[in-house]
Amino acid sequence: MSGGRGLLVTGATGRLGEATVRALLERGDRLLLTGRDQARLGELAAVFGDSGVGTLNVDVSGPEGAQHAAAEAARTLGGLDGLVHLVGAFDVGPVMLTDAAAYEELLRANFLSAVTATQAVLPHLREGGRLVYFGTPLADEPLGGMSAYAASKAALVTWVRSMSHEVKNRGIHANAISLTLVETPEMRKEMPNVDPGLTVDAELVARAVRFLTGPDSDGMYGSVVPVVGRFGFTSALAGGPPAGGPPSGGPPSGGPPSGGPPPGVRPGGGPGGGPGR
């Protein structure tokens, strides 16, 4: 295959996967999509297969799966120019009702999976390559009831900033996108009362991915790019929407968003909406 960049998109079966693929294909990129949901991978292959998009049913949170995905991407794409890491999970719940296993699972999904995937990709990545990850404003301004999720994303963002110093001498750009909620039918079903002012369109996030994997981001190393709703998670502290109150569906009394899912780790269901597995 020729033209565009060869990119590995991990966790492509999550909510941001399809929009991200569309945006990258518009530029003529060559893509290998990974995920654990074989049925969803089949759907993506049916939609994009004629565009030369490859799929691989693999879990990249472990070294063996990540190394297999990276090697396949380098082989089938004619070289590897970047990683878009969409893997992630979400959980809400107060500290006293969130056990250590939930903290460990979120750290694995949101932080350690990125470390493992990056370690697998770097030996194959060409000079000038791109690495894109997904954070959340909650990493800097956490709310009550989201300590495990916020901590796992804070670890990710700090790691990206540090790691970027190690790879930039090869001309490799490691950056993150900071997201609120991504508006998708799945998100709306799980959280029907969330105010639209807290959400952002998946297509806008996908454009940010395209920017960070393209030449216009040449001067960016270790940056965190906000792609957020009009009000953000902490808008109530700044007056919220025009009426002055917090957006409907927002966090009441410091707790998780009303209308949200019950406590429990859910792959690909968090703020940012797209990170999936």
C-alpha cells in the first residue's frame, strides 16, 4: 500500500474508533485496527475493508499481544508511523465502595496498557513518528466519586509528558488529547440526563487525532490538547451555563454525574467516550 501514514489504532472497537478511522482515511492513511471485540472488528472491516484497513483481534494490554500487534502493523502497513491508543475503561464510585481490584483494573486499562503498547511500538516506529493518547480534565480537576478513574488518567498524562522527552530526539512526537464526554448513541443510552454542554462530537475528537498524527503538529512534544464540551466537568465552579447552575446531568454535591452508570469497571465507557478495548 502507498500514500499517507501507517498507523496502529489500538482499542478501535470503542466509541471513538469508527470516527477516528474515517478521519485518518480521509488523509489516505494505512491502518491496522486492534480490539478484543471480534464482532465489532468484523463490523469495522465490513465498513472500511475496501479502503485497505486491516483488523487484528488481540489484547494489547499484555506484552505478547502488544508486540504481535506492533509487528503486524509494521509488516502489513509497509512501515509504522504512529500509534493511536484508544484502549481504556471507566469507573465511578466513592472511595470506600471502590475496592483495590477496581483501582488496579483502571490502572491497567488506562495507564499500563499505554506503556505496554508504546514499548512494543517504539522499536518499529520510524523517525518522525506519532504517539497519541487520551486523558481527561479530571486528571487535573478531579471530582468526587471518580478517584480511581482520575488517578489512572493522571498517571497516563504525567507519563506521556515524561516519555516525550525520551523519544523526541528521534523526532517522535508523543501527545495526549484531554476529553470530556464524547456524544455517541451508546453514551446517551448509558447517561441519558447528561447536558449536551458537557459533550463533544466524536468527529471533532477524530480531527484532533488527525492533527496530532500529521505534519502540522511538528512542534508539539508532550502536549495535552483539550477537546472538551462548552461547560466542562467543573463548570459549576465557574458559574456553569447561562442560567448560572450546573449543567443537567452534572455532578451533584461532588458525586458522579446523575444519570450515569452504576459503579463498576466498564471498558470503553468513560469520559472521552472513545477509549475502548
